Amino acid sequence: MLHPFKAVSLSFKKAPLAIRELISLDEAACRRFLHTLHHELALTDLLVLSTCNRTEIYYSAERDQSPAIIAALGQLKGLADVSEYYPYFDILDQHLDAVRHLFEVAMGLDAQVVGDLQISNQVKQAYQWSADEDAAGPFLHRLLHTVFFTNKRVQQETSFRDGAASTSYAALELVEELTADTNNPRVLVVGLGEIGADVCRHFGDSKLFTDVTICNRTRSKADLLAAECGLKVIDFENLVPALKEADVIISSIAHHEPFFTPSMVERLDVLSYKFFIDLSVPRSIAAEVENVPGVLVYNIDAIQSKASAALERRLAAVPHVRAIIEESLVGLQDWTKEMMVSPTIQKLKNVLEQLRLEEMDRFQKKMSPEEARRVDEITKSLMQKVLKQPVIQLKAACKRGEADQLIDVLTDLFDLERQPNAV
């Protein structure tokens, strides 16, 4: 039997944006939720991942804990009846399903834009939060390090990460399409969330756009990015005049409530078309803004990558990526099975070491210090040789799925039941 690793997932595949933004968690909420799951539900190997496309909880427990996890999530988000959202969740209560899903998420196979690099960084961040909370057990540590190693292999051995087919690049492509008939379109980026900052970098690299302005509450952050990308920057106090001038407004504001409201946009006196692109989850542009004459709103679900050469290369590399993942899964499974026998191995070592020390005590008084030292070395070496074969046989039995019988035999032979469990 493999480690009891499981997952609860709500993603763009089943849940529309309105549901995802309702369930989404910022960093502070992720950390609070980790604390709740670890201390109140006593779950281990915890990973809480929340992005614009998914909110997922990975954990270890003997029985499916998804109802309790979803209930705790509903409580955290202040949802009166979270059960009505159950159909949007996927429950992965089999070890291999949950592990494979995390690999596919972290590699970008399960992303809206295949191969999106951002998700890999978000998984690393989620892992750091778990480690900070002391909620990452030995299995999760091993799993995540295997994931990161696999990610490196994918980057080095395949064309899966070639080109710029990411959500932020898809946003740039959308702006190109919307402004195809506009001479030197004026673009304003408001807020510098992770995707928003990436969009700015793409605009900096683009030769099509020469009038791009950044506006952020914290001016210093905007100044740094503007200098990096060769873009203009304005103070947050001058936002309204900039909104009036812009043809395209890209919002990456992190806030619980929409920043751009219908009444605010109405005051801009839109005379021709103005495009609002919302990269935030929860949305920073109220859906009703589109009711303002001359305004068109595009949310994160509308930002789809074009069938670019980069995306085609990525799709062609998918079989190779999956093959690398399968190799990693085999190695991880072998390690996981060996985890099952490690307590038996440790108990056996303890029993033999106890016997060795007892015999050393019996004869030590008759030996000189030099003789005692040499006998100590010889008996230690002998114990290692005695242990070697049972350990090899146990690990081999693990791979065959036949370890239980050998564990029983060794337990009876050496009376290992009396040995305390290794910590």
C-alpha cells in the first residue's frame, strides 16, 4: 500500500470564474487555512495552492477528508452553504491520482495556457508556506523535490517551455488583436500583480507598442518595473486622467472587491471604444462595467493563447514531458514503498546494536583500550554485513509488493514488536 496522499481540486476545468474567485485565497488566507487544516483536522503533508485558475489542497490521511476540508474552506470564506459548490470540486483520494495531478499542475500540463511557467513558481511558494507552518512531512518534502527536479529536466530536455505562450503573453496577443486598427494605441497597466508585471515585460519586449504606462499604488515598485521594461509611469493620484486617455486598460489589482465600478467608468466619458482587460482573481473590474456604452471587458477566462508556433511546439513536446513524469513517478513510488519498511529496518538495527553493545560490555573489562577500540570497529563492521542482506531483500520485496510477509518473519525472529517505533 502506498502513502495515503490525496487532493481536493477546484479548477477552471469545472468551475467558472465567478466560482473560482469566490473560493480563491490570498497569501494570508492560504497561511490561515494551512494552520486550520494542520492543527484542527490534524492533516499532514499539506499543500494549499490558490491561483487565478485553481484552488487545491493536497494532504495525507488514511481516510478521505474532503468534506471536512471543503467545510473548513467554506467557513474561512464565509460561505453560508458550501455544499452547493461540491459539484465544482474534483476529489482525488487515490495516491497515484493525487501525485500525478500535482506533477501535471506543476509542469504546466494542466494550465489554461499549456506550459505556463508561472504555476511552477506558485507551487514553490505554496511549498514554502507549508514548510513555514511545519505542515510538510517527509513524503511531501520528497514529492516536491522530485517535482522540482522533474521540472528542471522538462526545461533542459524538451521544447515544452520554449517561446512565450503564457497567460501574460496571451494578454499581450489579445491587446494586439483588439488594437489592430488603432494607430499607436495607448495602453495603461494598473496594479502590478504577478501576471500584470509579466505583461509589462512583454510590452517592454514588443515593438508594436510604444505608448505603455504603468500605474501602481506603490510608486517605487512601478518605477523599478518601468526602468526594467522601458515604460512610462504615473502616480496613482493621476489615474483618472490616464484612464481617460488610454485605449486599453489592463488591471492586475489584488483586492477583494472590484476596483473599477460602473459609476467610476461612466465618469470617464468614453467617446470611442475603450477595452478593459482584467487579469485579477477575484475580479478587479465589475462585470457590469461592460454595460457602459463604448466599453468592452475581457476577464481572465477570455485570455486564450493564439495557436502560436510556441504553443504548437509545446503541444508537440507533451508526450515527452509525460514520459519524464512517469520516470519520476516510478522513482518516487520505489522510495514511498521503501518508507514502509524503514521502521522495520531501524528496529532490526536497534536490536543488533543492542546485542553488540551487551557483548562488548561483557568482554571490555578484559581488553586494553586499544583492543576495545579495534573490537568495536570489527563488531560494527560485522553488524553492517549481517544487516545488508535483510535490507536488500526487504527493499526488493517492496518493489514486488511482497514486503508484508518478510516484515512479519523478521518481526517474529527478532521480537521487533518490543522495539519502540523510530522517531
